[in-house]
Amino acid sequence: MTDHALRFNTEFKGLESADWYAALEELVEENGSFTPLGRDHVATFLDAGPKLLVTFENALEVQSLPDAAPRGFAFSRREGWSHLAIISRGESWFRDPAIYRHIDRLIDDGFFEDFEDVLFFGAQAGGYAAAAYCVAAPGARVLALRPQATLDPTTAGWDDRFIAQRRLNFTDRYGYAPDMIDAARQAYIVFNPQQRFDAMHAALFTKPNVTKLRITGINGRFDAMFDTLGGLDDIIRAAMVGDLTPQRFIQALSARKTSSPYLRNLVRRARDSGHEAMAARICRSVLAEGHDAFFVKQLQEMSEPLSN
């Protein structure tokens, strides 16, 4: 079997923004291409094997990762996947004509046709973009974590979380994400049904080629939490080849059952919804394995004993 893995080291951690972009450009140019897309975005491409991972990422969030590198870099080194990243400087939701033009050029050049498998991946705004731009590669797969369908107030005016971004144009090209996935081979939409707005967006993605993957008890950035649980890479690998079943998805995140952040959030939700007996059981289960001040405090607030 041909080894397509790229050999490079990333030395991005701790760099100031300008230095980070410069280091990113230097590394990428040695292994592919670096393309500025207007003031607010860049595209990086690592040229490796016949599988292509396309990611949509926020620069600040990338810089906060352990290696401060775009997510696809690890797959280019370990798996030999090619990687196209669209990186934003802010919360743009990737609504920029410069991105449209770049994607158009890739389509015209037959770029996506060179790959056996293509996966578009992103979380939150990046999840929206992964779904919206996958139309560029018919037959691709999509893995979108907590995606929005649109922020156009005429369609999703009920979602009041992103007021400033409503001014962006979600009605021109690559706009309404649920329509853009029609040509996808498979789209995986990951959401927490306990989060009302996320569930409402997920409902708009109801299509024959969509698999909805539900996970409760987790809030915030799913990609960061899934990383903490050690499951994100397995989920991405399974999505790339179309093997991401609900069972495999939950199995990849089985570590959540012993994850302190997950269990803390579970206790908070149980208490907020009036299920204090359940919250107490969780606290005592954790404390049976060792001391944790958070769970002790929760039991004290509920006037519950520390043990049965």
C-alpha cells in the first residue's frame, strides 16, 4: 500500500497572530499551497493521498489547540490524507465572495474530482460552512457538528444567539445549507437535542441522505469536547468512508461516562430540570471513585449524604 503520509513538524504554539500566519504559509507552501482570500480568510492545501479532508476553522480556535495547527494536519501526517482548510480570522460564518470565487476556481479546475473520498468537516459556524460548500463536490460526505442551517432572520429568526451575524448575506451563493447537501453522498449532522435552537436547525437538515447523530449532556464546542474524550479522530475517520453509524458514534464517545466535565454538566442539567435524585446518584457514583470538591458541594447544596 502506498504511503502518502507527509513528513513535517509544526512549530506554531505560542506564536503571535502575524507570526502564526507566516509560519503556516511557509509550511504549507512546502507541501501544497497557501491562498489569501480577501482580508478575512485564507485557504491552505496539503497535497498528499487520494482522500481529501476539507475543514472550515476559526484561526483563534486553531491557535488554542495543543499544536496550534489546523485539524487536518494530523491526518495528513498520520493517514496520508490531503487537506484543504478554509480559515477565518473572525466569526464570519464563511460568508465571503472571496471564498465563493476560490471554490468556483477549484470546481472549474476539477480539483475535487481528483480524490476518491472527500469529507467536509466543521463545528458550529464551520459546520454550517461544511454543509453549505459541500455542493462543490457532488458525492462528498459531510460531518457537521452543531451546524446552523442559516442565520437569515426570515428563515431562522427564532435563533437569537448570533444577532451580529444576521447582517451577513445567507441568501446568495452557497447560502442555505440544507439545500446544499442534496448532492452529498452522506451528511452526518451532530447535535444535542436538549439544546432547543440546535435541534431546530438540525430539523431543517431532514433529507434522505442525512444521518442525525444525537448526543446529550454536552454543550459548548463539540470538537473540543470530543477531543477531550478521545473520540473525534475516530469519528472523522468513520465519516470519511461512510461508516459512521449511531452506534459507532456513541462508542467513540464512551469515555464521557467517566469524564468530569461531562458528568458535571450532567449534574447541572439534572438539578436545573428538578431531577435532584438523579443528580445525587451521579455525584455519589463519582465520589465512590475518589474525592472531587464539585460533587461534594453539589450534594451539600441538595442536603444529600455523601454516600448511600
